[in-house]
Amino acid sequence: MICPIRQHATIHPAHPALYLAGRPLSYGELDQRLNALGQQLDAAGLQPGDALGLIARNGLPALLLIWAALRRQLILCPLNPALPEASQQTWCQRLAIQALWREAGPLAGPWQNLTPNWQARAAQGAARLDATATSNKLLTSGSSGDAKVVVHRLTQHLANAEGSRQQIPLAAGDGWLLCLPLYHVGGFAIPLRCFTAGAAVVLPDADLPLKAQLRRDPISHLSMVPTQLWRLLAAPDFQFSQTRLRTLLLGGAPIPQALVAACQAQGLSPLVSYGLSEMASQVCTRVCGSDSQVVGRPLPGRQVCLQAGEICVRGATLFAGYETDEGLTLPLDADGWFHTRDRGEWTADGELKVCGRLDNLFVCGGENIQPEQIEAALLEHPAVAQALVVPLADAQWGHRPVAFIQWHCGAAVEDLEGWLRQWLPGYLIPRSWLAWPAQQVGLKPARGEFAALAARQLAAPTQGQ
């Protein structure tokens, strides 16, 4: 297939493809830069199927390298630039990187360190994409253990973009802010959606706060996790009416009702999304309702079923497999379903409700506790911005639930206990309450890190009771 950037450069070369620091870069200009960068990759001796490492923040160089790699049928391996250098080296070795571009400079190892000329332009060259070839290897967030290497083919990303567009309209003249990292599937999916639709990717501006960039740039679409949205709404004098935003897609964490209400008060109804790396991002999407765990029906190209309460998925967006020491492994059951380890239910209206991770289930006094059930109830309280419940080992009970709370406005723990007792049985009421840590690494809270923090803070038997 022809690269969509080349197609749009041929049909309407002057249309904006990117916005960088408030300035547009047209599809024609973007195509010329990709032509030049492709020639540089050829000159470096890279061949189709070679693994190309990328360690950089969201920006023009990273985006150019991703699409030049797709045109050359290279396997892109983006890594989090916040990883310690030793971890970066370890992952580059595990991924068998042949060449690497790192924003912070060369990284010692057997790979070739690239020094591309990002400003170079060239006339038309090869711009064909092999949709069946392996396109990238992404690391999972590791929410249920060590990170896995998820391998995709381009056809899976294209199917994801097409299904997403049928639920979330996107066309020329629209702009989607790239504020999710490109080394996660949610960020990687945004340029695919935009370029296949002829829309523009708006790159984050490090010199501007988000509220100022939303006012300046033609941003119609925005993907965020709830933490990012809280920060935006907390900014003084910010109103969605000052922007061109019409689509706000939330995912990655439970969505507090107070956050939904704050958006609706400004005339914008956010969308809730359920997705996973293994399905190239989105699986279900709907407008946020009174129950934030209800995520809607599957998008086109996806199928969902429940087996013994576990959410299972398959379809055109299903990944190629995990890369392991034994090679590529695709763990499906006999009917081709991938078991997500997420627990779910169907609502009376036929929509999917995501109840939590099966891996997070723990036992307190003989009762099974799904921490996400407690969190969902806590997030209904108007004073709660974020809530996370973890198990703490207990000699008498086996484990007891401990809650971390980040307040949206002033309240007391007693208010929360009384609130929960309206909806939940007594054994689900947290036995200890802790303040949300000042420093949180990453956009999504890591349960293992929070559990370790709770164990340290509650080392004394009576502390926090």
C-alpha cells in the first residue's frame, strides 16, 4: 500500500500534517523530509526487518523516524527515555537493536548510533508500506508484572485507526494533540489515526503550559489519562470554550465522576475508552456515564466475549504475539481468543463493564476483594480526585485493604467511610487511609509500588488506623 502521507501529499500537499510550536508543516513538506530521512537510513545500511531503536520524547524527530522506518519496513522499538541508561542498554540488547537514535546522545553498545539530519528534504522516493510486515515492538506498562514485548504488524494498527474513526470522526482540518508517549500504544496510535484520515498531529510544546497550547493551536481531539485532565482543569482561568476541542478521550485509569461533571459543566462530555497493547489500543469507547466502569460496545474490527467472568478479545487489531527467548508467542485459546486477565460483566444494555484485573484480586478474612470495586465507589465521591486500593499482609486477616487518596477538595476520611458503607459491605471498607504520594512515576499508578509504599508507611501495627 502507498504511505498515507504520500497520498495526501499528492492530493492536497498544502494541507497541514503537523503543528510544531504553533507553525504548520504541510503534507508536502512532511513527505519531503521523510524521503530524505529514508535515504539516510538506506545509507546507514539498514535493511527491511532490521530493528531500529528510538529513545526520545514526543517531538518532530521521533515522529519522522517512526514514519521513515515504516516506509523502509524497519521494526521500530521505542523505549521510555526516563528509563535509567543501564535499563535502556539492557532493552536494546534484548530487542536485538541494529541501529539507534537517542535524543540524549549515543548509547554504548553493539548497535549503530544514528545522527540524522532532521531538516533535510528530498524529492519523491519509495513510499510503499508493507501492511503484513512486523512494524514495531512495544513494551507493556507492566501493570501485572514485568513488562512484556508486544509485537504488531502494520495491518493491526491500520485496523485500529479505521475502527476508531468510525466511532470518533476525524478528518482534514482536525488536529489531535500528541500528549501520550509514543513508546506506549495509546500514543503510537494517534499519528496512525491522523495520517490515515488526512488530519494533523499537534506536537506538544515544552515552552507552553497545556492550557495555552490548547488556546493557540487547532486542537480538536485530545487523549489523556484522568491525572492529566485534573491538572488541566486545575489551571487558573482555563475553560474549554477558549479552545477548539470537541473530542476528549479518557483511558488508562478509573474516571472520577467529579471529573466528568467538571467537563460537562463546561459543555464537553468526555469519552471513556478501554484498550490494551495487545489490541493495538482501543477496544471499546463510549460517552462517560454514571458508571465509569462501563466502556461501551466493541468498535468495528474487534470482538469481545466473557469466559468465566474474564474479558477475552480477538479481531483484526489483535497483536502478532509476545517476543520471548523462544521466539514469537501468541497465547490464544482454541477458538482464537486472547484472555486479557481483566474481569468484566455485560450490562442490561449489552455494554461491557470492566470490573478490574483478576491479578489484583486478594482475600481478606475469607472474602474475595476486587480493589477496583472499592476504587470505583470512592471515585463517585465529589471530593476524590484519585483512589487506589492495595492489599497489606495481615497475620489475622491474610490481607487488609489500604486506600491511597488524592483529594480534589477538602474532606475527611470519616466522610469516605460513611460514603462507602452506603454501597459496599463492611469487609470492603479500607482499614487504613494514606495520602497520595507527592511523586508518581508515569501516567498510570503502579500497584506494586503503592503496595510497597503502604507496607513501609504502615510498618507499625497501629499506624494509620
